[in-house]
Amino acid sequence: MKLSVVATLYQSASHLEEFYTRATRTAHAMVGDDYEIILVNDGSPDHSLELAIALSEQDAHLVIVDLSRNFGHHKAMMTGLAHASGEHIFLIDSDLEEPPECLASFADQLAREHCDVVYGLQEQRKGGWFERVTGQWFYTLFKLLTGFALPRNVVTARLMTRRYVDALLRHQEREVFMAGLWHITGFDQRGQTLTKLNTSQTTYTLRHKLSLLVNSVTSFSNTPLISIFYIGVGISMLSVLYIAYLMFHWAVATTPLSGWTSVMASIWLLGGLIISFIGVVGIYLSKIFAETKQRPYTIVRQVYAKRTK
């Protein structure tokens, strides 16, 4: 198999047939009949699965991987990559915000520059000012807390070699953050600018983005844990200096200092810091708990295909 096209399905019924048509036309133009299209149904609440199964009954190139429930976009992508058998794997979202036709230009750059990955970069981040600003903050905070400089405004669309995908699949995290895994897997990766359309409402709410930031940072860095130690040392040093000041004032002025307000403020401050520090430790403990159970990050209910892979 020369080429595998991998995409996920979630509320994809309105654009599934167009995606299938365009992806099929692009893949056929590139490698003839030696390709497969793998669609992973991530517990889509609409009739995306029924449409995909109907298409697979008419086309032997189409493989449908139906997950037992919704596991999340990133985990569904990893499952699709695990089912791909092509020498080159083209990963893309099925919502048509990234044109399937970019496969041709990705393949040209991959062959010309002899690299392992060609990934898409947005010319300008889609959405309003709030989404653009929070997106930039995400990359800045991630680099600050982990030391990894991820490509900014990266999109899902990417063409990868077999050896890169095999290396990527060796990661066994239960909390999957794809942008980080793409980066730490290494190899020679090159970007290519493309125009990402705004065809659907984003499902990434502010709460989801904050959760993604916490998950990504705690998955790739121990900086929050180390910072707790240094903050504790800093507070201890300030406390020692303040005690020395109080003793000096008592010895010279011989009168006690007033300031119950400052004392109570300090107690509340330290109490809040202690609780937040325990929370950070708790996040890491919860990750250890999830990893030690070794639960599969997705469960496949059924694979629909006209041919045996």
C-alpha cells in the first residue's frame, strides 16, 4: 500500500460525502488505485457512521473504524494511524477546513526536500480576536513551561513517512496531546503554509482549551513541580527576613507592631499557595494513576471494510 489517508468523524454528516469525493480524487491522482482511506468514527452523535458505512460498501478503498464511544479527537487520530498500512500516511480533518488537495503539494515538498513530515501551517489563525489571542497564549505558555517550541498555528493536515508513523505509535500515553507527540518524535519535519477555511463552529471552548493546556504541560514537563520547590524556598527566605525585622524592631522600639490585617492577609496568601501546590501535585498523581492502570486509550467496536487488510 503506497498511501493511507486518515481522518476522524465527529458531527461530520454534512460534509462527509464531499470530503470522501475530494480525498478519493486526490489520492487516485497521486498513486492510482494503491491507496486506502481510513475514517475513525469517534462516537459521532449524528448519522456520520451510517453514511460512512454506505460509502464503504461501494468502495473497497474505504475502511471505517468505529470506536465504542467518544474518546476525543487526539486519541481517535492515533487509532486511525495505528490502522494505516501505507508507505505514506496523510492525516487530515474531515471538516474540509483543510483542503484534501493539499496532499499533492505536501507530496512534492516531501520528495523534493527528502524529509519525513510535511505539515500544514495556517496563514492566519481562524476565529475572532479572542480565539487568536488565546491561541498565541497557549503556545507561549507551553514553551515557557516545557521548553518545547511547537510550530505556531499548526493544523492537523500532514503527510508522514512510514518510519515516522511507526515511531509516533510507540508512544503509549493515556492522555494524548498530538502536537507535543508530533514534536518530540523528531525526524526531519517541514512546514507548508495553507489557507484554513472556517466551515464549522469550533468545539474547543475556553474550558476545553484550559484543560488542554494543563494536560499538555503536565504531560511534557515537570516544571510546575520544580517551581513549587523554588517558590517554597523563596517564601521561607522572605519569612526569615521578616522575622529578623520584627526582632530588630522589638529590640529597638520596645513596642509591638500592629498589623492584624497584614497577618491575616499573609495567612490567606500562604493557605491559598499551599492548596494550589497540593492541587498541582494532585494533577501529577492523577496522571500516574491513569498510566499505571494501562487502560487502552480507545476501544474499537467494529471495523467496516469490503476487503481483508
